[in-house]
Amino acid sequence: MKIYISHSSKYDYENKIYNTIKNSSLIKENKFFFPHEENNKKIRTEEVIKDFDLVIAEVSLPATGQGIELGIAYCYKIPILCIYEKNTKISSSLKFITNQFIEYSNEQDMINKIKNYI
């Protein structure tokens, strides 16, 4: 499965998302696109997102750029899975683009729940 990872640029995405996924079995079974990796920074989301099977959006922190990414994915009818840290208040507008939400308590819990979802 080709999976696009979406997140706020203010989120600790390197440690909490990218490295966690790269050190899990998910990386062996799926192809991930990490938009803030150096080799992907110049790629325009609207040009590539249509080629993905799923968008996983870490939505613990609100972000305008992420909202644009999710809007593009929604328009292309790409399934969107929103994940967020326990005890986080997420944007209520997310319910207009997906009904798939996963609350997690730590990185391992996040990986386990993503595996179950996929």
C-alpha cells in the first residue's frame, strides 16, 4: 500500500512519526511518503497525492498546510485516517472529510493501531 504521511510542521514528526514508522514492520509491508524529508521537500503535494492509497494524518496539532493536503486528498477520494495523541482536542472540521479516527497513547500504540487499521 502507498501511504502519504501528513502532519503539522510544528509537530515532532521526525521522532514521533517518521522514525517510529521506519523502525516498525509497517515500513516493510508498505511504501511511505514522508513529505518533510529532504528529498521530498520540493515535491508539490497536489502533484503526487492522487497516486496514494491512503493518507495518514497526525492531527494532534492544527496546521493550515495540513488542512490543504487533506482537502486535496478528499477531492481525489483518497481515504484519510486521522491519528492523534490521547487527551488532545482535535479540530471538529476533520469530521467533514473522514470518519476514521484513531487515538493513541504512545508511539508503539500508534503503530499497533495503524497495523490493525490497514
